[in-house]
Amino acid sequence: LRFAICDLRFAIDLLLSDSDFYLTSSTFSPLLFFSHQTNKPIMVRSLVFGVALASQSAISLAFVPPSSTNAVIGRSTIVCNEATTTSGNLLDSVLSIFKEDESSSSSTPNNNKGGKFLMAQSLLLSLINEEQCFSTVEGAQKFADSCTTDIVYEDCYEPQPIVGRAAVAEHLRTRALARTNGGKDAGFRIDKISDGSTACGFAWTWTSSSLEGLRGTTFVELNSSNQIQYVREIPEPLYKPGDLILDVLKAVTADATIKPPPEYTPRTPKKANEVAKYLFNDVQGADPDEGMRFFDESIIYRDFNYEEVLRGKAEVRKFIEDFSFPGITFATQRFDDGVAATCFTWEVVLEGAPEGSEIKGISFYEVNPDTGLITYVRDVPESAIKPAPLGKLARQFRPAVGVFRPVAIDSREGGI
């Protein structure tokens, strides 16, 4: 009943307010954005939405058995559970009201993304910022509750993927306990996040009080029921080899066959995920000038094989040309559907290398929404040894921040 009253109160506040704000429902995990202003029909639908949520909450409290996993009422569980009937539930019916009106009213609230509600992004923001899923034991369980039973979690710090909801819950709980280590303050900061709906990625930093340390990138994919079905997470390597990695890769592919450049049809995509697909799936290995025209003059490029950040098109061009040689392929695997920013997974395939020696990685691209040009990149490869020796020692020595020499909080703009 308390949840129902809370939802009704938010709905009434929404009806009376004349400004834009985020409505957080205790039974619907994502942060739903309603731009109602003076549009009465939208205001009424918003109120109906709140009443429906309140009703659903009250019904759930009254009829869900305590032993059922669905009985856990929280911000990260209800929306992620598969429907138990083929006809849908009350929430689905109410959501359809908004979907049906998107094409008929240009003033319909759309979370600023062309009418598409950003389910993956919103779910992750709720789990990370509200539930603290990566820094508390309770939050770890909330994350697991939002997963499929056969979730595959590739924590590339670990030797093998973690498979299954129970195993993921235990893995995240164990890490949270290790980081807090008897009460220490351990935080998790999102530096950048893509605007994906079916999948989403984010750049992150471990924090503790006035310090920040380990950085990395995570890619998360949802299924058709909005449950988390796949995760790849890669922390930065503490030892950054620089150009030594380039020498190693060239040595492995020394006998590679020189192939003609691939043919492609020139295009000019503007959405972040489409730009990344074009560069990697169409243009890779072809004309360098075609790829470089998609980078903004002010591009900031962070590749975690290197200590220093690349700035400007000249430095980025040299970097891309250095890694363009016979026998190396960056094979993409999974993309999100981000528009202003995108995250995707890949693996480095080396001609002549033993089978199974592929190097996994994640990239995060951010574009200028007006020009479609890339303004920020973060690449992070997995370590060849798992767990990486230096990374393991750092987590034992300074578990809250995960590095030997943390820096002052917010001293690296955007987590750079």
C-alpha cells in the first residue's frame, strides 16, 4: 500500500507541475521522462500512468506469494521479469497508450530520442546510481534479479565467463565485499553512457572518498523482455605497453598474406552506432581518408594500451594507420543502438595466431549530434593473463580503488 500511495503522489505532482522533471516510480525501475508542460492530454495520460503503476503495485503486494522471486518489489526487478501471460499486463497496456500517440503528436514526450524510450540506459542508470549494484551487496542482488536465468557475464578480469543468475549475484557480492573491506567507502561512477534501448554501454571509474582509481568499460544487452542477458566488462590494464603491443602484433602477423583493400559503398551515417558499424564493418582496411572524415578536429581518443591520450585528428590518424597492417582484423561482435553515443564489443583476430588466441575488447564512441563526427573514443582490451598480475595485486593492496596510485576525485575530466 505504501508503494501505491507513493506512486499516486508522484502522479499528482506530475499533473500539477509545469516544468520538466524525472519521475521515479518505486515499481518501475527506469527513470521515465515526461515533458508535459501545458499539454492537457499528455498530463492526463501521465496521471493514468501513475494510477496504473499504483494499482499494479498494490495487486503485486496482495497476490504474489512471498516465496516467489517476483515478490521482491524494487526499482530493478518488476520491469525485468518475463510476463507470465501471453496477453500482457497492466503496465504493458498503459505503455501502449504512449506508443500509439507518438506518431500523431509531435509534442509527445520521447526522452529526447525521437520517441524511443531508452530502456537499457534507464535500467542501468537506476541499477548503478540508485541501487548501487556495483558497490554494495544489496545492489548486487538487485542487478542479478534483473538478469535472465542463463545470463552470460564476461568479466574479462576473470579467467572464465560467469554464467547464470545465481553465479552473477555471488560474483558481484564477493567483489562488493572485497572493495568495502570492513566498511571502507567504495563508489562506482559512470563517466559516459550510451543512449541505447536494446543494449547500452558505459565508461566507469572506481571511487573511494576523495580518490578515484580503476577505469573500464561495460557493455550490457537486454532480451525482448528487458532482462539483462549478456554483459562484457573490461577494466583498464594497469601496465600499458604502448608501442610494444604494436611490435608484438606485427611479429605475430609477419607472414600474413597481403590482401586487396575491401570494396565499399560510401555513406555518411550520423547515428553513433551506424557510424561505428560503417567504420569497422565496411571501411576497415580500405581508404584511410574515408574513415578519418568521420573524426572531429577536437577528437579525444583514449586507448588503454597507452598512458597518454590522443588529441586531434593528426594523432588519431597516425594511431589508426599504425594498427592497419596485413593480418590484423578488428572483428565486431555486438553493438548497442545508441544515437549520440554507442558501445560495441570486438575481438582482434591475427592471421597466423593459434586458434582461441583472439583478444577481446570494448569500444565507446561519442559523436557530435549535429555533425555526426566522432568527438570521443575509449578502447579497452582484455589482458592476456587473467587475472592480470598487477591488477590482482592492486585490488588486494587498495581494494576500494583497484590501483596502486589513485588520483584526486574528479581530476580526470570525463574519466579520461
